[in-house]
Amino acid sequence: PKMKEKHCLHAALLCLGVLCYSHGLSTEHLSHARPSLHGHHEKGKEGQVLHRSKRGWVWNQFFVIEEYTGPDPVLVGRLHSDIDSGDGNIKYILSGEGAGIIFVIDDKSGNIHATKTLDREERAQYTLTAQAVDRNTNRPLEPPSEFIVKVQDINDNPPEFLHENYHANVPERSNVGTSVIQVTASDADDPTYGNSAKLVYSILEGQPYFSVEAQTGIIRTALPNMDREAKEEYHVVIQAKDMGGHMGGLSGTTKVTITLTDVNDNPPKFPQSVYQMSVSEAAVPGEEVGRVKAKDPDIGENGLVAYSIIDGDGMDMFEITTDYETQEGVVKLKKTLDYETKKSYSLKVEAANVHIDPKFISNGPFKDTVTVKIAVEDADEPPVFLKPTYIFEVQENAASGTVVGKVHAKDPDAANSAIRYSIDRHTDLERYFVINAEDGNIKTIKALDREEMAWHNISVFAVEVHKQHQEAKVPVAIKVVDVNDNAPKFAAAYEAFVCENARSNQQFITISADDKDDSANGPRFIFSLPPEIIHNPNFTLRDNRDNTASVLVRREGFSRQKQDLYLLPIVISDGGVPPLSSTNTLTIRVCGCDSSGSLLSCNAEAYVLNAGLSTGALIAILACIVILLVIVVLFVTLKRQKKEPLIVFEEEDVRENIITYDDEGGGEEDTEAFDIATLQNPDGINGFIPRKDIKPEYQYLPRPGLRPAPNSVDVDDFINTRIQEADNDPTAPPYDSIQIYGYEGRGSVAGSLSSLESATTDSDLDYDYLQNWGPRFKKLADLYGSKDTFDDDS
């Protein structure tokens, strides 16, 4: 039906367009393309000559319908000049937007046709320029004129929504007419021409819950009290139709998903009226007993529930907290339970909404209550001591077996099992105590000393006889009560000093005492002298009655020569019952003091020595000792000098002395750079040359015919003499060669370092080039040359 309606619409539009074209052509022919007279005349019916004034082009807008799909090009209009006589001499030219491509003109008749289908939504109008020119010369006959071709709209575009799907929220139980969302559609057709772009909105799906305003597209609620708990989401289809919603209009649709948001319109409700729970009496405080939950169909903060205990005999024993993740009330133990005391408890628990909406307060109350009954279960409990801790007292030095105290524990269970006791030996490593396993009496094993340990902290175990795993532990503190068993003593090792010139009744020391016993058996201390020396002529004692005593000088004038040390016995008594006393000896030294009473010396020997020897005698003794030391040092020094040789033997071979000249010399021409006599062999003067490269078994005799070198010789003569000696005796090394001073023996891998000795050995070195160095090196060439040459020379 829609396709048929569309074809009918196209046919009707086509007919309407043809009628418009016919009317337009006739109008254009009559009014738009009126010919103008340019110097020629037209005769009237009665032979009158009618004169027409010349005028230019008169243009109006041309119209062409869009989306034309006919077989022939659409005639847009006709151009005609008033100077066109119809003889074909005028040529019409068209230029501008789309000229020659979309719009073509017949240059003879001036008819304009549209050769392509036009779409107004792509382009609404075209601006063209027309001109009449001479066909032969192309001379403009009229000035160019512009005209507009408008594309006439048809309803060819359906409405389109901005979004394909919309999502909106509205609170549940909203009033009728509450705005939800506004949807908007657009139509690409021309809104100024007809009703092609006039849209009307309607709802296709979503009734009777929602409605839409036809002109604005605003969706509103249509039913009151819509409940989210009954239905949370609604799907609405909205249609937008052009042509004002009339028959033949095009339409478009969109989907709108509307969600009801939650409000707190439901109170919490417990699914049952009574909860039954149980808990063991062995449970510790804080342990969970059970959970309750009130159901609230609301969500989010509207469904939050808080739990509390409002009544019951277990309000002091239990508590309830809220688990906000699961929305449950957690019942926990608050205090320790005792099955034997009370076997069950009852609680009244209330669940209430945290956030209440005042709009729906009339739906209240937003809370509910439930009864929770808790049964206490009997548990096998360990023994329980009657006291959490025990404190006993026992006197120190009490005899072994003295009873310290008694602990008592019982089985809290109905079985009331027998209890056995023991001491934790980790707390009584010295084994001072023992406990009776049957009745819990604690006794001493050893004598206790308060001064060593005033308190003993031990632990006592109590276990059931038939259930060894059930045990209890209690701390026991035992205080050792002090008895007066320690006499007072000096608080320190006192040593007093009294001046020789001390005055009578002069105090020179204050002493105090110390007692290891408790304060009840210690101070106050009483100081006194023994009865036998109470009339001591040298010193007296004064009790200061503040646990101290002062020692005073009874007479004047002490002498270190007569007696430099006095021992004064002092009796100290404590305030215990019975009191104890001890005799302590005070050492008193006699010292020399100056007039102000400051100590100078307390040494009696030094005093005597000072009196026997004068200062001059001491200096003399020290001077003698110094003189003796100087004599000894001089004697030792002279003795060492005699052992060193005073002269150097003249017979020493000067060749073994290394002489450093620090002079490079001036070459062969320099005869003054060094003393040639140094190179002379003292023994060679007499014709005797000692050998040091062989064992000294015998020496060669001086060769006849050799004249000794004088003391002052020329360098040239000296060298020639030595060369001649070397030539005549090949076994004798030259004087200035490297000598062999050590006998290596046989089998040594080390060879001789002498380059001159290589003449007697097989050497791989070739010294034949010395023959080319001239007469100065002839001797060296003979010595180091080839063997054949050497034989010839010899």
C-alpha cells in the first residue's frame, strides 16, 4: 500500500508540474520574453504603423521541479529578444552555473532545457547569464542579463531523528505529565514550500504508560504510581511524520528506553517472625553467633538497613552490627557465657531504613522487628581457678617444707572432674617450691634469701584427671618477708687522713652505714666505739642521729715519725628486732699539712730521707753518675775507631776501582779530557800481565823483546803496544776487554760475554765487513774476520 501510494503521489506531482510549465511558458511568452522593437515597424490591422519604444531584457525567476525522471529533458523556459525577426541571424548564448552541463540552450529558438535530474537538497538554485549576439560576427546585440533558476521542492525526504536510540530516566511513582525526555527529528525538504517539512510526533509503542506532544516531541508520563519493583524498564517507539501528519506524508521512527529510578517507597520486612540461634559457652567475645536479614525491595541507599537490639534479656551479653555488603544483621557475642549459669537468651532486633524519603512517609513506618532466641550449648571447659592470681608471703630463711599457700581450681562442667596441680618449672628453675598435686598446697624446698630475690613469680597448672588436654594456668606471686639477718656495715671502704697539726675536737671524716635488710630491719643506725676503747686518747666518735657519724680528734699534735697509722674500731647497730651489730675498722693516716690544713705528704719514709740528706748532697750524687756515663761513652767510641783501617793499601789493583769522570770527551783529537796513566797496568810496566780468566796455578813469564811502556806515552803508541801484545798472544785478552772473574765450571749453559773471545769460538756472525773500514780497523778485522784470513795474517 505504501508503494502504491508513493507512485500515485509521483504521478500527481508530475501532472501538476506539467500544468505549471504550460502556464509558465504562456506567461513567459506574454510577459517574460516580450520582444523589443529596434528600429523596425509592425503594421496594425487598419494599416497604421505602431511605434514601440526600445527596452532591454525583462527577467523573472524560472522554476524546475526536482527529481524529474521523464524520458525528455525538462523545458525550463524560453529566451527571446525583441530584435529577433526569426531569420536565424541571432544566436542565443547561455553561461553561468551549470550552463552546458545541466542547462542547455537552443541558440536559435532560445529554449532552455534541464538535461539532468536535480535535487533541491543538494542545490536550491542556479544563477545563469543570457546574451543575444550576431550569428555571423558574434557581435553582442544586447547587453548580458542574469536570471535565476530555482529548483522546486517535492516531498522526497522522510523525517530523521538525531539519534536512533534514546535512553531516559524518570523516578517511579511520578505524577502524570512528568516530563521524561524530548526527541527531535529533522526533514531535509524545504520548510518554506508546502508541508513537506512540517512534522507531527506520535507514539506507536509505550501506551498507556507514556505520551508524546505532537508538536514538540516531549515524552511525558501518562499513568500515576508506576512501581519500579513491578516493572523497571519500558520501551517506547516515537514516530515523526511530515505533511503535517496527513495522508501521503513520509515518516521516521526512533526507540526510547525509559528506566524507572528507585525511591524509598518500601519499608524493610523480615521474612520470618523468630530466628533460632545457638552458641557454645566456650565462645570468646566478638565471635559471630548468627545473622538476620530484613528484605527491602528498594535499591541503593534507599535499601540500606540498620539493625539494633531494642529489648531482651541478652542485651548485655550480645550485640548486633550491620554488614552493608550483604544487608544482614550480624549477632555477636559481647561477654563470656556460662552454660551452668544461664542456658538461653532472647533478643528483640529492629531493622530500619537509613534514608527515608519525606514524600512517602505516609507509607511507613520504614522499620520492622523480629525475635531472636539464642541457646547456650554446654562445652567441655578447662578447670577454673577461684582467683585470677594468687599472692603469698613467706619469711626468708624459713625451714624446708614451710607451707607458702594454697591454690584451688574446679571443673566448671557438670561432671566436676578431679583436679591435679603442678608447677611450671620454667618459672621455678632453682626449684625453690613444690606443690601438692591433690590439694594445691605450695611448700618451700630450700631456704629463701630476701636479699638475693625478694619476689618469686611462678605459674601453677591445673588439669582434669581424666582429660589431660583440659588445663588452666594461674600466676602465683610469692613475697619473701625480710628478717633481720644482716648486720650493718660501712657504706664504703673509708680511709681517713688527719693532719699532724690538727686541733682538738676537729672533725676530719663523716661515715655512714648500709644494711642489706629491709628498711624495717635496717636504719636507724647507731654508731659507737667499743667499750674497751671508749676512752681512746686520740680520737672520739659522735653519732649524728641521721644514720651518719663524725670522727673527731681528741688531742693535738700527731707525729708521723712516732706513728703514721691508726686503726679505729667502730660498732654499728641497726634498728631490727632483734638488733644486729658489727664492728668496722676505720684506717686513719697521719699526714703533713700546711697552715691552711691542706695535705702535703702522708709518706713517713720520704719525711725521714728529707731530714737526713741535704739538697747539695743529692746534686753531688747525680753529678758523679753523669761523669761516669760520659767516660763509658768515650771509651766505647775510641775502641770502635781502632778497629777501622786508617790507610788504603798501595798494592790494591787500581783496575778494580770504578772512576767516574762525568765527561763525554772530545773524540780522538781530545788528548786532555782524561789521564791516560789510569789505563796503564802497573804490572805491565815490568812486562808482567796477570791473568784473571784462568785459575791462578802459574803465570806467564814476560815475553822477550817487549819494551815496557813509559810513564808518559802517546795514546797512539800505548794502543799499538797493547795490540801487538794481543797479536802475539791470542790467549791473552786485551787489557781493556771484559775480564772473566768467575769460574763457571763445566756444563754451564751460559757463554762468555766477551766479544773479543769470539775469535776463538765458532760464531755465526760475519765480521768480514771490517776489511772495508780502512787501516784503523785492520787489527779488528784480523781478530774477528774469517778463519782463512786469520791464518794468513798469522
